[in-house]
Amino acid sequence: MYLITMVGNLLITLAVTSHSHLHTPMYFFLSNLSFVDICFTSTTVPKMLVNIQTQSQVITYGGCITQLYFFIFFGVLDNFLWTVMAYDRFVAICHPLHYTLIMNPRLCGLLLLVSWLSVVFLFYCTVIGVYFSSASPHSTHSSTVASVMYTVVTPMLNPFIYSLRNKDIKGALKRFCGVEA
């Protein structure tokens, strides 16, 4: 699953960056989502695979904090990118004649920057909130299943859901891989 996540998201990023006809707001946000999904999954899955292989669940305090920081950062960034993508589609559907004027490169860059800055702000507010709250008991099994769903399955499915059913992306991937489209 990890390999599928990496390859699928990497192909989307490479296809969008290497084909100029895909340099539109929608594909700009899709390639950023793919990049963030690679980062999000890579914060936990490699350590999890090592733990499974070695039958050890040891992690240093510093390693845990670092992993948690990047896990939350990229997880929240995913949500903000979905929000920006929803706004992009809203403008494309509700204001098609003004789409290119509204979703100009400057606004796309600004929306991406705001997403990143919002994540940083929310991350630090959340961390402060965690230190002032107590841990509540919960089911370990259900937490494990939920963790696998949003750390592995969702980033693995995003390329298929958002991109691979799209004829422009499929054509770009075929050209990228040297297959005639």
C-alpha cells in the first residue's frame, strides 16, 4: 500500500509538472495534494514497517515528537488543500466565464501560502491545547484501524480519486511513460 501511495502520487506530481497543458489551477492544487500525501504517509509508515519487521515498538521521545509534528502538519495541510480545491471547483462551476480572471497564478500561490500558514498556526494552537488537556481512555484496536485508514488508505486512494480518472492526467502519464496517447 505504501509503494502504491508513493508511485501513484509521484506520477501525478511528475505528470503535472512536466506537461505545460496541465499548468492550470486545478492541476496545480492536485500536484500539491499529491506531494503532501507523499510527505504525510512518509511521516509514519516507514517507522511502522520497521516496527512490524523488528517486532519492536520503541521510539525515542525526540523521534516521537518530530513524527507527531510532521504527521499533524501534513494531515491538516491535506484538509486545507481539499478546501482550496473545493473553492477552485466552485469558481469553475459557478463563474466559468470569469474563472481565469479569478483563479490567476497570484491567487493560486496566495491560497497555497495561506494553507501552509494556517496549518502552522493551527498546529501550534493544537499543541498548546493538548498540553492543557488530559488523555482519555479509548479502544486501541479502533484507534489502530482509524490510523491506518487516514495515514495509508486515504493518501493511496487520492491519486485514483482525483486524477487517474481524468483524461488529461491519463494522457500526460502515457506521454510521460513514453506510450502514445
